[in-house]
Amino acid sequence: MGRTGRFAVVILAGLGSVVASESREPEPVAGQLRSLSKRHGIGVEAATGPGLIPSPKAGPPGPVLTWSAAGEEEYRAYAPIFAGALDKYPPGLIRASGLRKVVWCADLAGPGVARRTSGVYSPDEGTIYLDVRVGKTTAGGRRYAVHHEIFHAIDHRRDRTFGDAAWEAINGPRAYFARRHPEPDAPGPALPIVEPPDLGVLETRAGFMTTYARSEVREDKAELFACMMALPLFVESRMADDTRLAAKVRRIEALLQAQCPGLPADFWASPIRR
């Protein structure tokens, strides 16, 4: 790791060992949840039964999603993966996002959803729901999902409609294949959700990192941010020959700095890799 990349971030604190040894039992999930909640100043919960996420009361409409509970061992295995993603953020950024709670669950899906979704941000609740089973073959895919949803929280705090004229100006007209969101509170059918597996289906079109990013503005931004957090060197390599992508990266950096003026100067420059 001799080269210092532009987008790697500082790892602040690690989750204590959760691996069983001959002399110590694994830490109970309840203890892991308390530790994470205390460290980041947000609620972190594991679903113990079924539930649902209603469509937002304002802003872009969305489908009603349901979830179920995962098992104790699944939650225990997910804890260090989740912590490894969240611990990359300075506390001030999490507070600035307005995020209040994260719920771990399973089988997160609903009408109009093409398949189970890895996560969703509920603006009305200030809550991220994460399916601990989706992308379970790769820890990187599940950390990527955490970064994606955290950016939705940051972006919603900036503008509850998720609108961004400056971002759209970078793309030019007809850049997205999904219909645009209507005005806040306007009636309309829920948008279908089609997500890429794990780290996404990479997109070769200029200005986009994944195919899913081409669905709409808010997903484009969240996908790029997740790539900046999880695949920094790949983003750097794409920027060299893609002026639109480079402009979007600068926009993401400016948005984070505006939301969290105390963001460490080396947030994007540490040699630490994910």
C-alpha cells in the first residue's frame, strides 16, 4: 500500500473481538448492539420479528417494504462487517446526517421490488434498514450497502426531495432511465427497485460507476459515494479519463464538507484501504 490514494478514509475505532476462543465465549449480540450505539451516538437494533416500512409521507414516493428477523448467529456474524463500515466515519458526520437508528433485519422486500434489497433509508424515521443476508457471500458487498444508505441519509438532510440541479447539469439531459420523481407530496406509483448484486454491475457509460446509478439522481450519488468509500483506487482510475465522473466526485466532496464542516482534512487522503 505504498501509494496514497485520494479516497481512502481514516478508520477511527474497531469493534472488539467477537470471535470465540477456548477461554472466552462470543460477545452476545445485545452487547455488540450497545457498543455500536454508544460509539456512534445512534440506535443500532436487531429485528426480533416481522415489520414494515411505510411509503414516505413527503418527498419521492416509495414502495411499502417488509422485513423479518434473522438468527442470532447471523447478527453476530454481521456485527463486525457493519462496524467496519461505520467506523470509517468521524462522529460529526454521522450526527450531521440526521441518522437516528439502524435496524438489522432479513428478507427486506416489497411490492414492485424486483428482488430482495440490501438496504433502505426511511426519511420519516431517520432510520436505515439493512438486510444481513443480502450479499452474504462477500463482506465487501454488505459494507458497500452500508455506505450507500448512509449517503441517502446525508443527502436527505441536505434536501428532502433529493433534488440536485448541479448534479443533473453534469450529466446533461436524458441521463437516467427511470422516470423522475414527482414533486413532494404528489401522488404517483411507487418506483420499481432494481439493485445490482454485491458491489454492483459496473457501468462503462461516462459519468457512472454502476448500472444502478443510471436509475435516478439520488441512486447515482449514493452509488458513487459507496464506490469512493469501498473502491477508491478504481474510482481514481476511472476519473483519469472521465471528466463527468471527476466532476461528480468533486460534488460529493463538497456536499460532505458542507454537511460536516469539521470533516477531517485527510478523510479522503489516508493510505488506509478498505
